[in-house]
Amino acid sequence: MTTVLQAYRFALDPTPPQEEALRSHCGGQRYAYNWGLARVKANLGQRDAERSYGLADDQLTRSVSWSAYSLRKHWNQAKHEIAPWWGVNSKESYASGLANLATALSNWADSQRGHRHGRRLGFPRFKGKRSGLSCRFTTGAFGLASDRRHVRLPRFGLIRTHESTRKLARHVERGTARVRSATVSHRAGRWFVSFSVEISRVDPAPRRPDTVVGIDLGITSLAVLSTGQTIPNPRHLEAAQRELRRLQRQASRRQGPDTRTRRPPSQRWRKTQARVARLHAAVANARRDGLHKLTTGLVRAHGHVVIEDLNVAGMVRNRRLARHIAGIGMAELRRQIEYKARWAGVRVHVADRWYPSSKTCSACGVVKAKLRLSDRVYRCQACGLVLDRDLNAARNLAALARREASSPSCGATVNEPDGNPGKTRATRATGTATGRPAPVGAGQRRRGNA
């Protein structure tokens, strides 16, 4: 049994007055966020101006604290003047906006100092009216209703859900779950509520705890397992391309917004954009559902899972493959495998980004010097192995985990060994420098007149 933080999200069916109140709360969250950001930027600008005059640091205007507690304290002092309507919404709507601002400023500061992994973050920007709507509740009366078809939120009372809440209600009734917060959001024309729950999970152990499975992700097939199983790529985005193109052509014929003249978009344009958003949401939901089923099956079947550390950001720079790679959801698959394996006690091995899983022969261990992407069948010149390229890579990944488990603790590395040092002989290029005759018709095209 493990105690984890887990989110349960349910779709809502609010009444028109409740939907108006939800939008008001999300607007209050955005207003408090923008107010706090404007205050922080004004303080930073004032200090920079005073510093340019030659003043010492101890003579500058006192800096504003970026903590959520300090921002909320200043908001309570100024809310009667800047927002006399603040009593319409719950205090949690403004507190959540200021808490989000404190987190954004902290992340930016950590990124500037190099204490945060990933790409450099920019300074927080103001939120517009068309940004995502969300609001979080951490205090007050919120939770599930007894009929399993309603949820309770502060200042709203009971709101009907589009689906049953029995999955979470059973844990709450048994006392194995405690709801900590509730977040209301609006995505693609539908309202959702997400409960952050501290739950005690009892996940079943894998059926074959001693087995190892290597996963090689691809485009033609979603995944090829070292066991020989091939998971086909459903291509949800490609299946929706025809309808998506039709809706985008329809939107282009309607009056959209113009930032230069501040022309508002027409209602027909908004309706088309809402249909486009719903289509994208359907594709994302179908993709996420397929990945959940795949990762759950892998974790419940095998005790060791081997995946690759892929450079997805670099792969999507290829304009010919970017849409296909983005439609797979490689990062989401790795994220699901890691947290589900942690719950079930399954060990996850992450192969190094430079490990030659595709170039290595899974039978004799010889590493090829070059292997083109168009070569879909692996042919070993040393032992004569002929095997599907992706299946060969998946078997190499599975063998990598076995070698790590059998290596001595004093000498094991992340990827030991890196394959047989003997490599196949690469064919030399043709041309004058190599002394090999060039085939007929080969050579560079000359430009200009003959």
C-alpha cells in the first residue's frame, strides 16, 4: 500500500446561472493575477530606474515580496478600492490567482539562476480574457455529494456531473482517500472539476515480475515490444485531418479578430473555432485513452520496463515528421510508465540517448557504423541476422536491462556495455579522393549556361 497524490477529474453539467458564476470566479482569478503582476513589474521598474541614477542598493525602493502570503496580504488591503465587487466571488478565486503568480515568479527566478531543469523560462505575462479559465478551491465546503452525481463547491452548492463519481466516492467512503483541493477549468466548451486526492493505493504486482520488456517507439507502429508484439499506431490526428481542414477553411471565410484595428471577431467565427477546439479535444482524449491502456498493460505484466531517452524536441524540428511525431505522445507515454511503475513497484530502465539500439545486432552484438532511416530491415553482415529494425532495437533495450542487473555493483554503468566494439566495415564514398569510380550519372549539378 502506497499513499500518493492523485487527481480525479469529472465533467460538469452546470446550469446557466452556475456557468455564469463559474466564469465570474475564473475572471476574478485572472484579475488578481494581473493585479499582482502589475505591482511586481512596477516595483522592479522603479528599482531599475533608481539604480540607473547611481543610487546604492540600500537606498533603493523596498522590493515587493513574491510569496503568496505577502501578495494575498497586500490584496486584502487594496481590494476595497481596486475591486469593490470582490464580494461577488469566493475569496479562493483571488487567492488561487495570487498563488499561481507566486509559483510563476519562483519558477522564473529558479530558471534564471540555473536551478531549474529544462528550457529557460521567460518572465510571467499578463493573462487575457481568452486565456484558459480555471479556479482552485483549497478551503470551504467542497467534495462529493452522497448521490454520486453531484459535486459540492463553495458559493455554488451542488453542481451536477456529466458522469458518475463512484470511483472516488468508494475510496472516500472506505476512508482511504482525502480530498485536498478542487480545481474548476473550462476546456473546449466543457467545464471540468479536478480533485487533488491523497489516496492509499493497493496496486497489483506484475504477473511476471522477472520478465523484461523493451519498448521501441516509432511512427509506422506506435510501439514494438521485445516480446514480438507490435502496437499499431491509431493515427487519431490523421483521421481527423479532413474535418479539421474543412473547419479551418470555414473559419478563414469568416471575419476573425484584427489586432491592428482592434476589430472583434464575428460570432460565426467564434462558433467555428469552438468546433475546432472540440475536435482537437476529441483527438487528445482518444490518444490519452490509448496510451493509458498500453502503459497499464505493460506495468501489470512485466517487472522491468526499458524505454529510451528520446530527444523529442529535436525530432519535431523535422518538418516532414513533426506532425506524426507529435501525434504519438512519446513524452506522455514515458510519464505514464514512470508513475504507474512507481505505484506498482516495477523498475523502469531509461536507456541513454546515445545508446545505439537500432545499429546493434541483437544476436552477436556487432554495431553498424551507419544505418539509414529508410532501412526498415536490419541485416547483420557478421552473423547474417535478418530482423525487423524496430524489433531488433526493442530486443537490444531488453538485453540492456538484463546486463545492468547482472553487472557487479562496483562496475555497472548506465548503459554497460555499449555493444561489441567491432563494427561492420562502412562502404567508402565514391570520387577522386577515394580512388573509387563513380557510377554513371553521379556528380554535382552545374548551374549556369553550358
